[in-house]
Amino acid sequence: MGCEGHIKPVMDTIPFIKMHGLGNDFVVIDARQGPVAVSAQAARAIADRHRGVGCDQIILIEPSADGLSDAFMRILNADGGEVAACGNATRCVASLLMAEKGGDHVVIETAAGLLDADKGGGELISVDMGRARLDWRDIPLEQATDTLHLLISEKGLSDGCAVNMGNPHLVFFVEDVEAVPLDVVGPRLERHKMFPQRTNVGIAQVIAPDRLRLRVWERGAGITQACGSGACAALVAANRRGLCDKKAEIELDGGILAIEWLNDEHVLMTGPVATSFHGTLDRALLGGDGA
């Protein structure tokens, strides 16, 4: 039997890199040489861990739109929805751009603004995630309320804190993170009526003034091994409550991120990145020609 129909020419495929930051994993596609259109349906197909590649988010590296940055980063969640920020993905993209430039600093444009990234020691990358936004309008919330103490409760969780780190976060503090059924409360709280754009949900436990334990239900992705913006939000929320210092290690399921809330209100995130493998996507997975 011949191989016709089994081996496809290169023109029918799109290269990608599978990367992760502490287990928060991504399919990264370089779309700077030509547009790559990934629909919500295609994103779900790529993210499917049984029939696709499998990932928490699909990341498109596109040409800079403002002329001030090295590239634009587009983020699609596993459910196909586009979001403005992803801290772990920013570190991954930054590492690729730094290797390409042969430098230790890049500026990445996102829907949430410009993000500066610097290379640290080893595989560590630091990203200035911008200012923590705390006004109810910036989260955004459905109505005016104190973002430090939200009147939201769900299965033993109460007194949440809202922070926007380029995307909305709802953080609860508990005595034992492992005792919270995040798979149950996460999807309910993600779609709470107080959050018109839905929200990420963080469950945090204070271990010490310089260490927090955190688990996150990500909007549109579910429980992830790590969430960079969620770690930033948890540090900001804990410091506002007087529960920790302005610099702390955040212990996530996939590992540790170092977070610092700087005096200029910006939040600095430092953590590792890793490449899992390189591959190609069949354009048929995109539901068309992919462009």
C-alpha cells in the first residue's frame, strides 16, 4: 500500500513549540512571518489533551503593533476565549525573544499593556507585570464595592479580595488550601455575577510572612499547575490584608514563583521556563487553511 494521504507536505503544517512555566503549559506559534488565525474552535482542538497537542493556553507571537516592543503576544485559553494576560506565558515568550536577539531584555506588547522582561540566573526570567489595579471599575466588578473585602461566599469560602493583574482575580485566604474542593468551587466562582468578564479564582494559605501556598482555577482553563498573574494577585491581596511582606515566594502545585510588589505599585514576577518539544500542527486542525 502506498503512503499517499498519510505524509503531508510542509505547506500544510504550522510549526509550534510546546513550553511551560512550572507546569502551566502552552502551544506557542510564531505568527510574525504571516498571519495565523486560530478560531475558538481551533483553540479548543489544539488544547485537547487527547485529540490535540494539549495545553492550558495557545500563544501567538505576532508583529509589534506599536513599534515600541519586540513582539505582540496573543493569548487564547483552552476554552477558546482570548485573554489579556498570562504571566507564565510571558516568561516563555520572553525567553524565546531573548535567545533570538542574543540579549537579556525584551519588551512584549499584550492586550494588557507593555511588559518588560529580563533574564535572571539559570533558566529564570523576571517580568514586570505592571501595576496592580484595585479599583472596582478596573477589575471589573458589576457594582461599586470594596475590593479588599467582597461579600462573596461559596462552600466555606468568604471574604474574598479582588485584584486585576491584566486579568481579574478573586483571592480567598484559608487555613488549609488542600481542603478546598477547587474543582467544585472554581467553576462556580469564575462565573459569579459580580464579575461580568468572569474571573480567575485563587485559594491562598499564609505559610510565613515571606511564603504563601496557592492553588488557582484559571478562567477558561480550569485548575492549572501554576498561574503567574494569580501569584501576583495573591501577593498583593495578602499584603493589603497585612498577612505577608511585599516580597514573598508563592508555592504553586508546579513549583515556586518569586513575587515582589514594588514601591511604584508594579509587580515583579520571577520564575523558570522550559521547552518540552517542537512540533507541527496540521492546518486541518485549525478548521481551514489557518491564515
